[in-house]
Amino acid sequence: MTNGEPRHANDVGFEFPRRLIVAISSSAIDPLDGTGTPQALKEQAAATAQAMLPLLLLDNQLVITHGNGPQVGKLLLASAVARGRITPQSLDILVAQTQGGIAYLLAQAFENALRAVGSPRHVVGLVTQVEVDPQDPAFAAPSKPVGPYFTQGEAQALAEQFGVTVKEDGRAWRYVVPSPQPRHICDISLVEALMCTRTVVVAGGGGGIPVVRDGIGCRRGVEAVIDKDLTTAAMADVLGIRDMMILTRVPRIALRYGRPDQQDLGRVSLSEIRRYRAEGHFPPGTMGPKVDAAIRFVEGGGRCAIITSLDHAVPALRGETGTHIVPDESVDAPAAVPVAGIAGAGA
Amino acid sequence: MRLAADIPRRLIVAVGGNAIDADRGDDSPEAQKAIAARTAQAMLPLLLLDNQLVITHGNGPQVGKLLLANAIARERIRPLSLDILVAQTQGATAYILAQAFENALRAVGNPRHVVGLVTQVEVDPADPAFAHPTKPVGPFFPEAEAKALADELGVTVQEDAGRGWRYVVPSPKPIHICDISLAQTLMAMRTVVIVGGGGGVPVVRDAQGCRHGVEAVIDKDLTTAAIANVLGIRDMMILTAVPRVAIHFGKPGQQELCTVSLSQIRRYQAEGHFPAGSMGPKVDAAVRFLEGGGRRAIITSLETAMPALLGETGTHIVSDADFAALQANGSGSGASGTPSLAGRRAQRSTP
């Protein structure tokens, strides 16, 4: 039964999921040009909070994850530039730093937006470790570019000094690191406990701090980054959250993106999206990981994965826009979660 | 041999910034994790008590390194403000400590959870500290570099005891711990909660209830006392480099303090026994904690945390009434802790 979970209808005028997880991208707090002053970061976070406010005001259980690409990139660059005077930190520690910095900025901006309209709802940021499999094939073939662009000479000096892998990436050289699959979200019961108190929980930032676990249950950090959308799907799965929203730059994903015959996707079944993926419509550097995460989420029992932009989050939740990826059996049942129908349902 | 009655039901423990970072020498990621593992080993007996436990920590060395990296890389990366840097150190330190603590617990087969929360702490925008930045933070710079940084970044720098130039920032008092109810929820589930790292991310609140980060650092021991008071935690332990606080420290008449009343410690404080850069803030925090409803503040070293909790060592600061009760029991001037503890010990030693 895919549509059995109760939905609420309240004065916001539409039905919404009782539990929801939303992945926002790293651009939510960092202007895309990457040069942000602290003030610019805070203004960006405030704009994100304004766009998210209708979601924050729903009286439901809400978990937020976020990316950290530009932030971890800046820490890696600072590490490299300052390496003569400061011992560089490992990637697990840098990810933890970005979780702290971003959770602070987001929690403050979200709470400020809530207070400005008189809502006392709490927002909390948790430091999250995520376990990966030490045998994950990704460790043998680092492929994920991270951090700043270096000249060839600089990159090769860094590679020799730190034992990092560097690779030419279009215009310049970058670090490449393994990107293993998330296998277990550590201490997820604490996210659940806070979520149940109606606290908005910011967790799993940057895909989580990558760790491996030994035979007696002890963990240690590894040099890797975990895809934040896959981590979001894994968190949704273990928390029993059946609605997931991934926020990106476009209101809908498209087939033949950027071509004259581009076709935006509204409501799509799992089988259909798998077919499009096999046809190569979703490039690995952009929409690919989001579609992968959506597929994994629906395979794991999710009811609806929505991919849309920050500005369209609320209309998408209402079914008015966004790409909605659903199990095969519910795609032909528009009464359940119609793309354009929910708006009137709760009115 | 431990008696359940000896163990406070709720306990808050402040560990130093050196719990994950050597003051000098190797500070590689591996070295930091090794130090954290040693800290976890020393804390393990406390972690294994089935009580409600909150941990706070310093961040001096960590925020210092971020400030230095900011300064060195400023041509290529826009420097971040101090509130964001403190939040970054909270993330990293909470990670390293939580991992080390959980590993120590798992190694002895204990499934207890440890969680780190990012914590904002409100300060008063009218706090006089903002008019007089006095707290040195971060690395030492040569004079010329310090002055260039002051010009470029608008920071305040000051010569520090002949060792070089440092940033100085305001150190206002904590007035409110944000979202502390969440720490309470987790604590009540017997999760070890790491909170208030580095004294908390310093923020001010406007009339609407909106918060804004400020350039300041908050003393972590004062924040610990504030957290304890608002959570109704009546036992606070501050871990430092020495097992006991001393008067006439480093002088011929040096005398270690065992159990001290609030009035007595205030007197020592007024006599100038506790220097501002070292034991002063810890004693201040202990005084404030007792004034705010605390029952017992223990100042001791990491290594002696558990013996101190059992009353075998450490400096125990208690209310005047409790101190009098201890005196009446004939154990007040000894190393024993609380009245109830002293009572139990007396029973045990009775044949």
C-alpha cells in the first residue's frame, strides 16, 4: 500500500506529508561565484530561509540535508596555501568543520525567518558521521573532483607533498577523492528523537563525515566524500520518511536537456526514469546523482521523490510543478498525488 | 565499590581545548585523534555511569589555526567572521570527540550514543566587553604582519607579554543558551551530549527574536555554568591541567584546596590568587554556577576526573551551608566531596 500514510490538511490550503526530508544544495548559503564575504553568506542563507519558510511553517516532521562543495573547497584551498605554517587536516575533519559552519548559518537563518513571523519552532544542527564500506570499489578508483582549481605545477607539488590524487578537470587541475556509497547513518535515532519533537533537524551535511567501522564497532574517518543526495535517500529510508525533495537549480528535470526538443518531466514512474537514465539523459556531474538518489529512495519504499528548485519547493509539494518520481503502481493513480491536483484538495 | 548514591544523576563536564590538540608539537589529524582517544580513555569511567551527561569543550588551538589560515590565505579566500569559525570548530571538535568517546564505549561493549550539537549562545550587545576587546585569540604574529592584518581585516591586535602580537576580541558574558531544550531531550535519553563548544557561537538577539553573529569569543567555563544552571544540573566538573586549585600558586606557601565554601573561594578570588589567564575564569565559572543553584563545582585534571567525582581528589567548591554540614561531619577540611558522599564513606569505614 503506497498511499496509506495519513496526510494532513490544515490552513495552508493543501495536504502535505507528515514526514518530509529536503536536500538543499551548497549554493543555499554560498553565492555561486565562490567569493562570499561572511555578510554575503548570511544574506544568501536568509534568502534560502525565505524560500523555505512555507515548508518550515508546516506543522510536520522535517529533516534538512545540505551540500558543502564550495565550503570544503575553500578549506582545502586554505589548507594548501597555509601548509607551510599549519598542518593540513584530513577530509573527514574538514567535512565536520563545514557541517558546523553551515548548520550554524542555516539554523540561524531558518530560526530568524520563523521568528519574524512569530513562530517559535526550533532548528538544530547535528554533526553526522556516515559509514561507508571499506571494500567499496570507489576507494580503488578515486573519481570525484573536489576543491579548488590549481595550476599543473601547483597540483603536482601538492600531490607529492600530501599524497593526494590530482587530475586535470577541463580548465585546470583538481583533487579527486573516492565517493563511496553511504551504508549506515550513525546515531540516526537522535535525529528521529528531535524530529518527533517537531524540531527542524539539519543533519547529514555534505553527505556526512565519511567513516568506516571495524569488527568491534569502532569508527575512523576516511579520505572520501559521500554524495549528499544518496545520503539523503539513506536517511529517509531508515527514518521511514516517505516523501523526499531534492532542491536544485531547475524547477523540473528534462530529457534532451538544452536541446530544441528538450522535454521537462512532470510525473514519472520508477521504470520510466530508470529507462531514461539508461539512455544517458542525466549526466554524472549534474542531474545524475539526484536521479540515482530518487531511484534508490523509491526502491527503498519511498512514495514520492520530488526534484525541483528552491523557489518552486512549495508549489512542487502542492503538485503544481517539479518532477515527481513515484512507484510504478501509483503513476496511473492521479487522485493519489496528482501533479496539479493537490492544490484544491485541502481547500 | 562505587555506591550509586555517590554519582550525581546529572553531570556537566567541561574539557579543555587540549582534549583533542597538543599545545605544541605534532598536530596532524592522526595526532589529534590519538589525543582524543586518550581523552576518551580518561573519560570512560564517567561515560559508563548511567547518568545524564553533558560535555562542553574549549576550542582555543582550533580557532587559532583557522584564524591563521584565514590570514595567510586572505588573497585567495575571503576571511570568515569569528562566529562562523567558532561554528566550524564546534563541528570538527564534536566529530573528533564523539567518535573517540563512542569508540571507547564500543571497545568495552557499551552502546551509549554521543552526539554533538551546534550551539549558539546569546550575549548582551551592551556588554561592556564590546567596548574593550581584551581576550587574545589565535596565533602570534610579528608586529609588522599584525599591523598589516589589522589594517586589511579591521581586527584589533595587541602585543601579548613579549611573545608577539595577537588578535584581541571582546569576551562578553553568556546570557542565554539557544535551543537548550534540545540538549535536554537528548540528555534525558541518556545520550551523551556535546554542546556549547568553544563557549558557543556568539550571537546577539534583536527585538523580534532574530539572532546575528558577532565578533567575540565567550568563555567556555562561564557557558558551561550557564548551561548547567538552565538544565538544572547541580554538579559541574571543570577539567584543567592540575588535579587541584592552589593558593599562592608556584610560591613557597603554595597550598592546594580540597573542599572550599563559596565565601572562602570568593575571598581567595578577591585576594588575587587566581590569574585571569589561567585559573581565574574557572573559579569565576564555579562561583557563578553555585550562585545560580549549583550544588558542587569540582575543578580537577582530566586524569583524575573519576577519583574527583568520588571525592578522592579535586577542588570541591560548595555552598556555605553544605560546607558547614561537612565540617560538622568532621570531614569538611579533607578531600571528601559532598555531605552525602562523606556520610557514605563514613558508613563504609565502620567495621
